[in-house]
Amino acid sequence: MVTTALTDLWFGFGVALEPHNLMWCFIGVLVGNMVGVLPGMGPLATISILLPLTFGIPPVGAILMLSGVFYGAQYGGAICSILLNLPCHPPHAVTCLDGFPLTKQGRGGAALGITVISSFVGASWGITEMIFLAPVLVTVALKFGPAEICSLMLLGLLAGSTLARGSPLKGVAMTVCGLLIGIVGSDIETGTPRFTFGIPNLFDGVEIVALALGLFGIAEFMKSVNQLSEVDTKYTKVTFKDLRPTKDELRRSWGAMFRGTIIGSLCALIPGTGPTIASFISYATEKKISKTPEKFGTGMIEGVACPEASTHSSVQGDFIPTMSLGIPGDAVMALILGALMIQGIVPGPQLISEHPDIFWGLVASFWIGNIMLVVLNVPMIGLWVKLLAIPYKYLYPSALFFVCIGVYSTGNDMFQVGETIVIGLIGYVLLLLDFHPAPILLGFVLGPRFEENFRRAMLISRGDSLVFIDIKNHPISAFFIFLAALLIVVQLYVRLRRPKALIPELEMNAKPNNIAPVEP
Amino acid sequence: MFQTLLRKRDFYSGGLMTLLGAGVTLDSSTYEVGSLTHMGPGMFPLMLGVVLTFIGVLIFGTALVTPLGEDEHILPRQKEWRGWFCIIAGPVLFIIFGHYFGMAPATFMCVFVSALGDRTSTLLGSVLLGLAITIPGCALFSLVLHLPFPIFRWGF
């Protein structure tokens, strides 16, 4: 099995090293790194803006580029947190705690150097995990019938909506809204138009680009306009030489890096827990096992190495359920899945065997992309630091233009732009009401497949709704339903027993006055 | 009691979800629901509508039992009417100008108007930003990516 994985990987490198694929990968990580550095832009908005531009390029290139934006943004986000104390990207919020004090002590460069090393270590582990785990998951998943797929999706949706930020109840409400938005359009079996309000443009359903750009573009801009304080660039003079950590700093970081990597890769396997939660858990763990926990927050290099390693290992690991099962764990993965579907590729366990070039090319490109990122970040650190000073008032109008033209280009139709505005307004109202719109996208992407499999499962079982928990004939499905029930019970238990023990600590770190783009 | 309830965020979020769920439930029963074995187009939305109504009621319930947060407001403390208006007006103008005058005027109006939403922006600064985006933007989308959207047109 190891040898097949290695031959497949070899094939993947062949795909990823083709000049045009290499170029798309490079553009992806470059743009990702850039938006990661820019305060106020998130990977979600960027991927949605780039999504319509990928319609014209082959599927492999499109996926390599969009994924590159995602993990590239993680590199850039770290620069922003360490040098500016701005948690622009939620996964890096904890990095601020020790990264910024280090910057004030003049060791910001070393912190960035450690970040690059731990990111690479974390990412490499995540990729290795994907190489060996994804094929195993696929062999299991290929045996799934409609009932199993349905239960698995239910579990994925539930985990994705309740484990992410904010109130679990509201997360579930948003997922249901997403499923409902997925219904808009003609019914697959009978062709009956549903929830179209008589508008012919809606018969094809809501455009995923319009939905994503409304929620993560327009609504986010409305939330952040005039809210970003002036960036303090006092400490941002970092040059190539400063990046080198001392021997002592390196020695202290290795253990933290290793632990962070493991925690991140475990978190990646649970849908919905993504990089943000991974970084919080790993920081807390590191603090707990440290001999000097009281020093955390005053500039401990371990406090930088650990969350960064776990973020990156979890970012790469997030692709495992997405690519092998077709179940995205968060909104970014839902978008990448959406990009696949637009290219006419059906996500699911058959993806690896039917489109090996996409899967193995992607895996190989992760490594190539991560190496590119190290190369981009180490000598060019001065340039990235300069980008930090671009004010938001120049940023969001330019982004709005890309939003408009991007949505327009999906169908060369102004109706889509109008749709985006309406969705953006609704999204802002939802934000004001304390809803996090990310699960909407999750529900939207999975909705049609969920309904289809649900109908099929019920047809096969002749209308017996107990088919999902039938231990005798569908043990796997019953197991998934059991896990879903367990998830709800555990969350209820935690909430009722100590309602405020965990949450404030997490939210306090993500300072509300500094904006954090919606991200799981 | 009722006064404090009116200030709670969850009062509105729960209410909104309940209303939405009820609306969906009512609307989906106008489609053919079918039986469990042969589901019609209305069955799945009907189920989702019921679930959403139920969740809405639960959120509403949490508003009743939890005490009022320290500064709980529906609108943010600083009301950015200018910013909100400009951000919406930008894409709206993009539609109008795009329909009648083409890509370049649409782009310029979109960037120019939305840039005015920032409190520190000036007319001149916004014009310059608009030009700085319009020229390379149109070159990129029209000349490089060949988007079928004329740079100038007279669409009346």
C-alpha cells in the first residue's frame, strides 16, 4: 500500500510540475500570501473572487490555484499577527499573544523565522497524513449506499455548524438556511420550480459565487467599514537577517512544533474544527505542560511555534474529508468543492480513482506550494511587511469592483450582481443578529446531494425512516447517527454544566475592535 | 420584562428564524409533498421548514432565559449609515452604468462611490482611486480575459 501511494505521489508530482500547473499554483500562493498580509481581507472572500476566473482554465489548474490561496493566506496571516498584533485571520489570533510581545522585544524577526519553520513542518505532516489516509477512507466510502452517505452528511453538517464559532444553535439554523438556499431552483426529479418567486433567472438555482461574495464580500465590507483602526507600523522593520532564530529559541521550539503538528492533524479529521480551534487547543496544551506557564503571553517562542504548526497541519488535513468523501468541513472547503462541481466533477469517494490527476496533483502541489511560500517569505519579508500599511479605505472599493465583475462574469448577466447585493444585505443583517454565515455555504453545497440521497434512501427502504438507524442492515449509517447524537448530547452537557467556562476565553482573544473575516 | 426582551438580540434572531421556517413550511406545502417512499418536490423543504421553525423557537427561548448582555444592541454602537449606503450604492451603480454605458464607467462609479464610504476619504482621493482601478481593471478583464462586456457602450 505504501508503494502504491508513493507511485501515485510520483505521478502527482508529474502533474503538478507541468509548467502551466506550476504557474497556477504560484499565482495561488502569491495571491494568498498577499491577502493574508492585508488587514481586512480573508481567504474566503479572495477564493470567491477568484472562483469565476477559474471557469476558463482546466480543473487541475483551478483547484491548485484556489487551494494555494487558502494555505498561502495562512502564511501571510502570521506576519500580520506577529508584527501588528492584528488577528486578521482567526487561526492566528493566538499567535498574537506571544508573537507581538516578541516583536516589542525586537525579536519579531526570529518569531517569523520560527513561524516559517513550524508552518513547513506542520504542513508536511498534514500532507503525509493526506497521502496515506485519503485512500483508506476511500476504500471504506466506496461501499456506502444512499443511507450511509446521508447519515455521513448529516454528521458533517452538524459538526461543521456546531463546532465552529458562535452559538451552536445559531450555527444549525444557518446550515438549515443554507440547505434551503440550495433548494431554490428546479427540482431534479420533477422539474418543479421551487422558491423561485417566479423569477426565471432563479430556475437554475442561486449562483454559488453570488452567495459567497454576498456573504463574505459585501456583508463583511459593511461590517468593517470605518471600524479598522490605523495600523501601527512602528515595529515592522524586519529584514532577511532578522529571521534567523538563536540556537536556544530553536531548541525550545522543536517540541512545541511537534505537539502542535499532532494536535492540528487530529483536529483536521473532525469536520468543523479546522485551523482556528486547532491553534487554540494547541496553545492551551503548550501552556499547560510548560514549566513556566506564567511566562506565556510575555513573548515565549513556544507560544508562536505551537499554534502555527497546528494551524498549518490542520489546514492541509482539512482537505482529507473534502477530497476523499466529498464532505467539506468548513466554508473554504465548501467553496473548493463548489469549484470542482462547476468544472463538472462530481465530488465523492470516486474522485481519486476517476480524476487521479486532480487528487495527486493537488497533494504534490501542496509541497511545491509550501516550498514556494518559504522562498517567497524568507527573502521577500521586507516587501510583505510594506503591504501591511495599505489602508482599508483603498482596499474595500477595489475589492468591490472585483466582486461585481467576478459575479457578472459567471453568466454575463447583471442579474447576478443584483443577487449578490441582496444576499450581502441579508448577510449583514444576519451578522448583526450574531449569526455566523459560514455554515450557510456548507449547507448550500451539500444540500442538493443530501436531498437526492435522502430521497433515494427512502425509496429503497420503501418509506421506512428507520433505515438510518437500522443496526442490522446499515451498521455504518447507524454509527454515524450515533456519533451525531453523541455530538449533540456532549455539547448540551458542556453548555449546561459550565456555560461560560470555555467560550469567553476564546472570544476574548479575538479582539472585537480588530476585524476578523468570517472563517470557520 | 417586555422592555428588556425587546433589546435582546436573540429575540430578533429567534423571531426571524421562526418566521422564515414557518414561511417555508407554508410555501412548501403548496408543492406536491408525496409520500415517504415517493417524495414529491415539497417534502424535503417541508421537513427543513419544520426544523427551522423549531430551532427558531429554541433561540427565542434562550432569549427568555438568559439575562441581558451588558451592551446588547441590535445596531452597532457607531452607525455607519454613510459607509453602508456607499457600499451598497457602488454595486447598484455598477449594474446601472454597466447596462447603459459599459464596463469602464461602471467600474469607475462602483469604486468611486464605494470609496466615499470611508469617513476619511476625500472626493479627489476617491476619483484617483477610481481611475487607478478602472484602467488596469478594464485592461485585465477586457483585453486579457476577454470578458464579453464592452468597455464603452450606449445602451439606451
